[in-house]
Amino acid sequence: MPGTAEYQLKDGRAVVLRTAGPDDVPAIAALFTELSPESVRSRFNGACAPALLARLARIAPPGTVSIVAAAAGDPGHLAAEARYAPAGTGVAELALAVLDRYQGTGLGHLLLGELVKRASESGLMRLQAVVNLTNGPMLHLLEPYGWVLAAPTDLSVASLEISAAGGMPAWPADAPGQRILVEQRSWFDGDRVAALRSGGNVVRVCLGPRGSTGRGCPLVSSGVCRLAEEADVIVALLPREDADCAAVLDAHQRLWCRRLAT
């Protein structure tokens, strides 16, 4: 995102988004310290002392991209920051922080969209976010991107993965073992999924469509799902009594019955 861009939020306030650099680190640290204790826990998955927040404000390691937002007319006082940092080949970890008084205005949506755009332009295929299951706003923010679980959920913290190129995220290009897509309602691994992981396979877990949250299934809506198309095995554990899930199961049976395990 070269230069700056001004946007109007849902409540009428105007903000300017721009790429951050090393000179912005003190302002980012100040932003972090202005967050409420609840917002600090949501952003960093735990409480943080001011000294730690100052260290976390640094734009590191190399390859990290930070985008900041400030009220129009007050560029030195940040309202939000979003960043991604390299986390492996073709993947980076993203995170957002929005001042409490700007939450619910659409600013997080703007920042995430700009972050995904920048990641795509940089050649990244996937973005990951470590999210507490109690962080409803972040889960809602990621929902339109069709996230999947990239790792086992640890207590109440999930590792979600989205595509930087649109659609469902691609499989890691350099990962060993079979590519196994598990479709289930649970956030947590059962014995079967844990055994698949321990066997050296690459496992991605999709929670399937859920009408109550507006989460759809691209395979049903458009006939395209990169995860399913490129999987070696599809473990289908979605409940057939749910009409949305039944449509997914029927599509798998029609397209890839030989790769389907139940």
C-alpha cells in the first residue's frame, strides 16, 4: 500500500491508513499501552507489562509488514495497527490491535483487507492468526476468508489459516506426508485426528458451513475448494443431519469418493 489512503468508518470518523516504519515503533508501543486489559489479552493472548508491549511493538523480524491507522488530522496518535511477520515458506502470522473506542467501526475489516492485499502482492500464499476462542470479534473478522485450523487447538487458543490469494488456503508446498483434510464440527482433535497428525501427515481441519454465523462452503456455492481438490484424503466427520453439512458431504461423494474416508 504505497503512500496513504483515507477511509470513512461506519460512525462517520475518517482515518488514514499507511505503511509503518521504524520511526513509528514508539507510536505503536503507545497504542498497545492504551488498549484495555481485555483488548491486550485478545491481541497478545495474555496480559503484558508495558515494557513487554514496547518490545512487541518493534517491526521485526525482517519481512514484517505493519500498517497503521490514525484519525485524519492527528497522524501521530494511532488508532490501530495490523501486521504480518514471516512464519515459514509462503506463510506469515498476522495480528491486529484496535483501540477500544474504534472497535466495531469497520476499522479492523479495513486493516485486514489491506494486510491480505499486501501479503498477496508480496507472493505470500497463506496467513495464520493465533486466536483465543473467546475473541469473538477476531473470529468474526476472519470468517469471510474461509479459515481452517492449521494446528491442534491448545486449550482455548486456535491457529487459524486463511488464503492471501482468495478462496480457501493452499496446502504447504514443502510439507512432508499425506495431505489430509478433516471436516468436523469440533475445534479440538479427537483420537483419530491426533493419530493422523502423529503419523507425520499434514492435517488441516475445516469446521464446515454454519448458517448461524454466515460461514458458507465454497465447494457448495462455487464448486471450488482448493483444500479438498488437493487433499490426498478427506476425512468427513460433519453431521449429515445438518442440511448445509449434508450438501458438503454429497459434493465430496460426487467428486472425490475414492479419497473420502468417514
